Amino acid sequence: MAQPHSPAIRRYARRLTLFMGSFMVLMLAMGWLFRHAPPPAPWNIALAILPALPVLGVVWTVMRLLVEEQDEFWRMLFVRQALIATGFCLGVTTIWDFLQNFDVLPAGHHGFGAAFFWFMGLGVGAIWNGFELRRMEQNAAADEAS
Amino acid sequence: MNNRLRVLRAEKGWSQQDLADRLEVSRQSVNAIETGKYDPSLPLAFRLADVFGLPIESIFLRD
């Protein structure tokens, strides 16, 4: 979204880069480790959880943005984006669950956890906000011209 | 909620960005309030009133 670069947005971008980078590194490292030298219990539990931590970090990053953004209109847009993401995630996972319950789809999520769909939902929310902002700008331009 | 923001801003000869700078908010916020897409919080409404030197009820009108 074309938001002015507030300090909160800059912190959000830095945190997001850090957590997404960590996720990629940990995902590749754990994938390699579990394929070539599967760790024994209980280390396998701790190591399997490691790539999930940066994902939780991304969720925390989004929540911090809602707290730290000082521009209340933009904060409202970010809250709406998060709500759209939550609705999208719940919708997809609920439908997926029922398709599995009635054996239409095989069991398991094949690596696509709830967080994946929540992040997809953030994208949907960003597109929605973008349309809304564009429409507001067009209305304002039409008002100025009239 | 209806408001007279656009008229008041025009009387001062301010652009949306000028008003946004005075309020310390984004230009999009001013645009959203002016077009009635967003109702400001009470603290921001008071800041608007201060900027224009008017009571809140002279800026915001009941539907």
C-alpha cells in the first residue's frame, strides 16, 4: 500500500525482513537435517519447532504494527486487513477440514498450515484496501474538479 | 457523519497535505475524513477544531 513511511512502517519492514530471512534459513537447514541426519528425541521436537518461531514472529510483527502506527486512519486500514486475513484463513481451513472429514481430500495439510492462509489473507486485505484508497482518491479528484 | 472540512480548508487556501501536516496525520487521512469514509476519533476531531479555531459541532454535522 502506498502509505507514507511512518516510523512504525519502517520498524514493521525491518522486523518482517528479519523474521522472513530467519524462516528461510531455518526451513532449509531443518529440511536438510531431517532428510540427511534425523535428530533423536527429544531434540527432534525442538528442532522441528525452530522454523515455526519466525512465523510466530511475523504474526507478532503485524500485531506490533497495529499498536505502534500513530496515524489512526492507517491503523484502521491495517486492522481491517488483519480481520480480512483472519476471515480468509478461517474460511479456507474450515472448508478444507470438511472436505477432509468427508474424505473428498486426503488427510494432512501438505505443508500449508493456517499461518500460510493468514498471510495470503493479508495479501487479499492489502488488495481490498488498495481498491478502497484508489476509489477515495478518485472521488476526491472528482469533487475538486466539480 | 457529514462535515465541512473541504469548505473550511478551501477558505484557508490549504491543500489536503497542508492540513495533514498541521494535524500530523497522512494526507490520505484528511481525504478519508473529508469524503466521509472515515470518522475521526475524538482527539483528532479536537485537533481539527483547534486548527480551524472552531467548535467541533461547527465542523462535523449530524447525518
